[in-house]
Amino acid sequence: MTATSHTPGAAANDSHSGQIQYVTVFIGGQLFGLPIHKVHDVFVPESMTRVPLSAPEVAGVLNLRGRIVTAINMRRRLGLPQREGNHGIMAVGIEYRGESYGLIIDEVGEVLNLDAAGREANPANLDGRWAEISGGVHRLSGQLMVILDVERVLGRMQGDMAA
């Protein structure tokens, strides 16, 4: 029950005022961004142990450097079809309410420095599955980056696990 990992290569706080750093990830072809200060690790999930009677999006638990991490399948969380095979999957490690989570995504992108003023509210036509977990969007050249809101991604689920 182990995982291989490395930490993002950028500092948590940017010295340029009004800038926010995002770790970008892709899920089902859509670009998402996580504020870098929320990201602890980027790792390849290995040897997950299934948790009986857990929420459908819980892929299992794994050991990451001595910490028990709950792995969340973001495709399942978003109601997207599952990937063919497990080749190349990655996870982004975050902490939420004192617990460690690994968000299983399709691909890790790059770290982007974006102007905080460029953050917009969710557009009215944003897919409802994405809007449910989004803290806003950034319009980039040719694509829309949906900002993952950790509270929205895990808050409802953590309540479900406590029930």
C-alpha cells in the first residue's frame, strides 16, 4: 500500500501582488485549476485498498509516506465515464479538515500564474457537474479553466462519510 510522489515545483505564494498560482489538471478533457497553496503532493496512486460501503467516488485508501490518504475518483465524482485502463493516472494530494485526500485525475498540467482580477463567476451555461465543484473560472486563450473549490469537492462527501 504505497504511492510514488513529488511535490509541485513552485512556491505556494507568489511575490507578485494580485497573482494566484494554480496547478492545472485535466479531467475528461476539461482543464481545471487548483490553487497551489491547497496542493501538497502530485503522485501516482498505487496499491489502493477498497473501502467497503464508501461513497461511489471513493476509489480506496493508500499509504503516502506514512499517511493514510483517501483517493477520490474525480471522473466518478463528476459523473463522467471511466477511463480505459489505469495507465498514466495521477493524483493531486490535498488536506481538508485535517484529513489527507488524493484527487485522482487524468493528467497534471503546469503551474499557471494568473491575475486574481481575471477570475470570473461561473458562466450560466457551465455544465452543472462542473459548476457544483467550481469556485469560478479563468478564461485563457482558447479554453476555460474551471477552478476546483476543495470545499465543494469534498464538503458534501465528508458529510456523507460521517453519516
